[in-house]
Amino acid sequence: MTSRRARRPPAPRSAAERAQARTQPRTLALALALALALSGCATVNPYHDASRPHHRPDGFNNLHLDNWRADAPSFWKWQWERLGADRAADDPQRIGRVMPDLARLHANRADVTVTWIAHSTVLWQANGLNILTDPHFGPRASPVPFAGPRRLVPLPTALSSLPRIDVVLLSHNHYDHLDHGTVQALNAQPGGPPLFVVPLGVDLWMRERGITRVQRMDWWDRLALPAPGGELAVHFVPVQHWSSRTPWDRNATLWGGFVVEATVGGQPYRLLFTGDTGYSPDFKTLGERFGGFDFALIPVGCYEPRWFHGSMHVDEEEAVRIHVDVRSRLSMGVHWGTFRLCDEPIHAPLDRLPAARARHGVADDAFVLSRMGETRVLKAARP
């Protein structure tokens, strides 16, 4: 049995703390603005295929939005607005958190389960494999260790406490999804490294750091993985986003989502991880192509201000539209409750997702928010 932590009401913030909250982004803002200003530097796409509409000689593009870039003037405008605004405070005490049932996770070989660790880091268990999405166990989502968005809610468990990870699905290279320290720890895990399944171009970043058990994928590629419970298929699929990790690599590597097809009791079971995304027609295509999904991980956080983030990050309203478009039987919100990356507080989905569900006529138990560390059995091997 697991239980919630005791919750205490947040202490009122002093004027000094409020001032610090307004000015904290300055150091990172300066670094990021420099990156944006220099992001026009040329790159070369070694995987360029002129027959594919999302390929460019210097990188990659979205299917429904032409080569989106966060230009420096827009970024500075956003930072100026942030420094002058008294933004709503985060309330980490509202983020549910439980200790994972580690014994159950280590023993499971047959059930399909999902455990939300934090942000976009989720442990899937399917066909006897342990699959980790966008693993981030570090203290900050930042290129530097001394500044940038810090983890506001403690992790429910350490990476070393989880079962050995067989497969890592990396959706793109942003710092809140691809954490160098976590990747190195996974590569050195007892029993050998997992298989890192990554977008085109991220494989080169991996290999430069001595990580060689890597499978790169382009949109619509399919990868068959042997598993104790039967073969498992992974598809890399298009979503609307972008990539960058340095001042010189804007959209130089690909981004995307993952479809995982398992077999449970002789029946197919389909899971979707959208990665980080804006709303686009891609999701109706996914729903039509795969005939719907049994379970989907959909982002619900980091979306304000909409004039800056609207093309690349969905809010709760658009997340519910994705749920409907992909024909998901059950969806769970991710990309929230962990790092203050945008202007809305980390707990905002708790208040806004119920209203979005109601507007679209989606049942409360069809699109849920989990507690960190909580495991849900999605499909039991035996009834």
C-alpha cells in the first residue's frame, strides 16, 4: 500500500522572495537569448533526403508549420514581460507524490503498466520489457548546473531503484527531455546499457559521448524488438515541435512521438507517447493510421504565454483535442508538475484539465493526471 505525503499549505512569500522569483530567469535568459541570436548559423543534415517533406539540407521541418524558429526579438519580449509581471506562484504541495511499489515493478513480467516518474519521464512495462520515456533524473532542466529551471518536487524514487531499463525512447533533444547525466547513468547501469531509440541526429550526439547502443529513427520508421512476452513494435511518428541544444543546431536534429504496439493475451495493445508538441493535423492522421490507441501520454504543461508557445506546446484544451483525435481510450497528462519552464504555475493542469474535459464531453476517468510514483495497470495478462 502507498499513501500520499502529508500536505501543508504553502507559506506566504515575502516581498524579497517575490522579487527573486521575478528576476531568477535572468541568467538563463541571457544565455538562451544569445543562443537564439546565433541560431541562424548553418548546419548540415547528414541524413537529408530530398524526397521527404520534413527534411531540409540544414536540418528538419514540421509538416504543417514552415520551419518555425523562436527568434531573438520574440524571446526577449517574453523575458521582458516575465520580469515585469507578478506571476502566479507554484504550489508544489498540490502535486501528488507516492513511493512507487518497487517490488511489484521488479517482479512484473506480463502486465502492461505505466508509472509516472516526473515531467515526461514515464516507466512503461510491456511484454516483459521496461521502457523509459525522456528520462530526466537531474536537479535542473538547463545547459548549466548553476542556473535554469530547477526540480520543484522531489523525485519519487532514484533511477538506480527502478528495474533494469531495457529501452529508452527519446522524443527530442531539449534539456527537459534529454539529460546528459541521466543518459550516462543509464548507459552504465548494471547488466548493460539499454537500447536508446532516438530521432535522426540525436544518435550523433550520443555517439560523441561514448553511447553506442543506439537506434536512430525517422518519421514512420518501425523497429521490431524481441521481448520475453513476444515481439514488440516501436514506431516513430510526426508531431509539431522543434529541436535545439546549442546556439548552432536549431532544428538540426529531428523530434517526434512514439507508438508502441504490444501483444497481451493474444490481443494487440497500442500505446502512444506524443513527446513534446503543439497541436496539428498530425494527430488525426495517427488516429486514422493506427485505428486508435488503448493508452496515450499527452503533455498538459508549459504553454504560456500563448503568443510565444502556442505553436509548439499544447495547453489543456488542445491536449484533450489530441486525446479525441488519436481516439485514445485512456490518456494521462505529462510534461507538468516538475519544472517551471513557462509562465503558468506547475500545478495549473489540476485546475484547468477538468474544465477542458467538460467542454469536449470527455469523461473524467478517460483523461487523468497521475501522482508521481503511482503505477497503473493498463492491461493485466490474466483477467
